[in-house]
Amino acid sequence: MMIDHDDTQDRTARDILARLASRRSCRDFEDVEIPRPVLAEILADGIEAPSSCNHQNWHFIVVTDPERRRLARRISGGNHHFEQCSALVYLTFQKGWTHGNFSIVQSVAGACYHMMLSAHLRGYDCIWNAGIGDHAALREMLTLPPIYELQGALAIGKARPSAPAMKAPRRPAEEVVSWETFSRPAASIYPARPADDYPFFAISNTANPFAEWNPRNWTWDQIADFRGYAVWAKSPLAGVYVSRRQGEAQEAEHALIPAGQCGTVVEVMPWGGTSTVRLRERLPQADLHVAELSEGNISFIRERMRREMPDVPVPGFDLMVGPSLPYEAGSVDCVILPQVLEHMPDPEAVLAEVARVLAPGGTVIASIRNMESAYGTLWSDEESRAQIPNQGPFTPIPAATVRDWIAGHFDIEEEYGIGIEATSDATILTGDDAQTGRLYAIRGRLRPVCA
């Protein structure tokens, strides 16, 4: 039987749903007070959410005291918005009522989202956080009994007028919804190591035996999809979430750029904009372009540039299709590959493309995480046993391999290692030690073609 369609009701529903869909996460709050009665109403709205078997084993702890919010920020390891926001709502539940299907976890998540929508409709902003820091320290701060589990925290407040008005891209509905049976585009299904079964409790962030770190076992479309949606370390807020790849190591990589470099410079597949900002600062006169696989990542780089360098022309943004660079032969003066060869399904094909697009005498600058280093050992023994990170699958490459690849097309002008230790330091290593650094950086000049 078909139900009569009420156009007025439909329009009302669409108006409400459009307003709800306009909610976006905020990490840049004004430090203003929300009246306690309003906060109480937001929490009361949350507990109208469904609860498994109606046990309502959830519990929500509201933290508004400025000193306690500062402590929450310190415990979180750097969530600045924990201190800025008006209220932090810690989401907890009594352990023992999961029924094997995480029903209590689902119940708390539903209540949290009800709170988020309530706050949004009241003109407030919020963000849900799973990364809340050391649970033992939080238990002490909150006097949380051992039988209760911390699930996350909801930050609520008023966005600063300057807060980014952008929402992370959502997948098209037809990509994540199928009818009657499972069907999904291959590019949006990320590779896993072959197995007969993938037991849920055999997988964790720190130990995933099925994680496929080798990008050669991914397609270019899968890499593009991953980069287009994952937002880790891609906040458009100026100065926020700067990767440990940056800083002194970044300066050491960029030191390979020839003095006075101008003309057309292309940065290939940078992450969320932090390296591009530093590159623009170093090359203010260059015609800077970013070649990237996905519009989603471009949107974050563009916004980061706009916020950190508002008075400087943004680079050109050009979409790659697989390993092909979107430039005419001989049209580029310098190509920079910032720790990305190890993320590529076919890095040799990209280097051949670099040689194609460079003008005579053009320069390539590449850096990679070096397998033959203390970091390579750390990656092999520990990191690679975990889930691949949100910057995508990668496998460190031996410095000697990259040197051979570069030498196949270019005359090598300079090379050095960066960092003796497995992480963080940026000691410059030259001569026989150049290929032992945690990072390896190299500059080559396009070799003239013999007539």
C-alpha cells in the first residue's frame, strides 16, 4: 500500500534535516560561558536517545571549571579546544552490558549525537573526541569508578568568528548504501592481507595482522580515495596538527632547493598543507602548484594556505590521474616530492613523469623515510605491526634504491641523510653516512637528452 505524500510535511522535514546536516566539527572556540540550565537541557536531550534494553548504563560527566579544562587539555596531549570550549562532556558507561555487539557503546554514541544536534539547533558548536589522553589520569580527575569505561569526550561551545566554515567531505550516498546485498565501489574498499576470516578482536590500532602497508598492493584510486577523506593532521586551523615530519626536518629537506629558485615549481602529493605553507614562504616568487590525487585533500590544503598566508596568492591545484602529472612536457622548472615516494603504488612511474614534465636543466628534490636506518628498524619491528596510519599506507624505501631511481633520469647534485635517531631529530648526515639517516633527501638535475 502506498502512503499519501504530504508535500508540506516533506518540506518541513527537509528544512529540519538540512539544518541538521549543516552541523560541522569545531576545534576553535571562544571561551564563553554557556548557562548551566542550557547545558542541562542539552544533556537531557541526549538521554532521549535509544538505549539498549533501556538499561541506560551510560553516564555523562560535565566539566566546565577552567582549571579542570586546562588539566583536561594537558591530559589529552594537545587538544587545545578542551581548554577553549565552554563545556567538556565525558562519555562513560558501566562495563558488562555489551551483549557482544557493543550495544552500550552504540547507546552512548547515539546519546552523544543527540547532544550534538541539540547544541547545534541552539546555536552552539561541538566536536566529539575519541583521543582524550591517558585514561588513568582522567579517572583520577573525574573520580571514575573502575567498573565504568571512558568512551570519549564532547566539547561544546561557541565557534570563534574566524573558525573555518568547512565540513570534511562526505561520501556520496550511492557509495555507502546498497540495496538487498552488499555492493560498494572497489576504490573505497581498502586492501587487507588475504585471510579466511578477520576476527574483530584480533584487530586493534596497535596490532593489526591484516593491515596492508605496502602501497604497491593498493591501486591509485584506492590511495586517492584514502587521501580524499582521512582528515588526520589536516586541520585547516593555522599552526594546528603539524606533523612531526615538519619543523627542523622540513627545513633540512627544503634546504636542497636551489637559491633563488623561481619559475614553475610543483609539489607532488603533500599532506594537509603544512609543507606547502613552508614551501610558499621559501619560494615567494615562484609559480607554485600542488599536484594531488583528490579534491578532498586539496580542499584542506587550500584552506590551510588561506588561513596561514591570507595575503599571499594560493598555489595552483591540479588533479593527478594515477601516476600521471597534469603538465605539459618540459613545462616545469622544479618538482618536489616530500616523503611521498613511499606512499605510491608505482614510484618509478612518477619519477618518469617528473623527467617528462621538467624543462631542460630542471630540478627534482625528493625525500623519503629510509628503510636502512634506525627508523626503518622501528617501522619493521613495531609500526608496521599496527594499523596503517591516517596519512595512508607506506613502506620505507632504502636510500640506495631511491638514489638509483633518481640516477636513472637525473644527474645527482646533492644528497644527505636527516636524523640519526629513529624519530624527531634532524642531524644532517653526509658522505658515507648519507644513506643511514631516518630520512634521505636528494636533489637531481634533468640530464640532457643526447641527440
